[in-house]
Amino acid sequence: MNDFVGFSRSIKLSWLNKITELQKQGLSETEIKEQINFYLSFEIKSPIVLRKTREILLDIWVRCPNELTKLRNDFLETITTSNNVEAHWCMIALTYPLFVDVANSIGRISQLQDTFKLSWLKSRIFEKYGERGTIYHSLDKIISTLRYLGVIEAVKRGEYKVIKKSIYDKSIITNIAIASLYIESESSLDLNRLNDRRYMFPFTYLVTQDILDRNSNITMDYLGGKKIYSLKNVSKSNVELSK
């Protein structure tokens, strides 16, 4: 996972779908960059905004670290016209630690109530990162992106409702579990914790033991008589989730 926190532009679902469509064609980064420039130019007229948007899309789906290449490719295989938000969600989370913290905070409060206030969320994020201009700007862009992804909707000014999606496809659930283990690679997670990752708040799914036991990238150990899972040969994560 990258160590930068900037998320300088709002990202639409259609743009994410386009970058994955190009990636699935096996194009080079240069070719993808050229085509995504052309695609975005119909909606974004500012060269600076277009460049920043393009770079975010490339960082999420094209420039992933070598250790994430297989997971990225596995997610690409699951993407269809109806199955895509969860793949984009995980890849964004694997790229932007700030996105994980925002999602984790929303996920926490959504376990208690259906709505959250933007003022509350900003206060919580500023507690960790400070009231820096880049954080303030990025937070607004992340909220806009969540709306574009269809996982929150405005109920009144400054207040949002969480929209959940149930997932039953085992291949997608497997990828979500692996993404969670990457995001928290400094920790081993048991089955209950894998099914209760607050930063995955938009999705309802069930990770089962057989899903984990069948995957060669996941290692199992025992702690206090309980099975815990982690990933093989993965560098430590830089994500420290807010309590």
C-alpha cells in the first residue's frame, strides 16, 4: 500500500469501469494513459484536473505493487456490469490509507445507526491527521466518490445514509478477504474479524473457513486455540485503524 494520503479528485464509477476495461485488454500503461485521457476529456475540460484524475485511476488499477498483481487480476475477472463496486472499493482501499480510515469511521457508526453527519466524520479524521488543507480537500473528494459509488446518499445537507449490498459470489468474497489481510498485513485475523471489517461497511458477506483453507496465499495458525489467518510473504501495512 502506498504511503501517501492525498485523494485530490472525486472519482466516478464509470471512470473506474473504463480503466478496468482498458486494463483487461492487456494494454501498456502508456496506451491506457492515452485512451483514458481521451475518455475523460469529454467530461473534464481542465488539463490539471484531468491529469490528477487520470493519475488516481492509474494508481488504483494499473500501478499496483507486484505483490498485489494477482489480487488485482483476480478482481478484474470478477468485474461485470453488475459486479464491480466491491472490486473498485478494495483496490482504492489498498492504494489510499486515508480512504480506509474514512471508511472505517463510517463503518463503525453505521453499526449503531443508519446515518452519519459529515461534521462528525471530519472531526474524527482531523483527530488523526490534523486539520491540514490536503486532508480537508481529500476528505470532501472521498465523500463525493462514495456517492458516485452508490454506497452513501444524502438525506439532508451534511448528513448521509449508508447503502449496503449483499455479496454471495465466493470468488468475490475470497478477494475481499485477501484484500482485508493485505490492508491489515501487520495483524493476523480470525474468522469473526474477517467478517467484521468496518472499512468494508457497504458490503454484507460471509467469509467461511473453507474459502480461506482453499487459498494457497493464506496461511493459518493457532492463537489461544483459535484459528487465525494471514498472508504469506507480505510486507507490513502502514494502516493504523482508528479505534
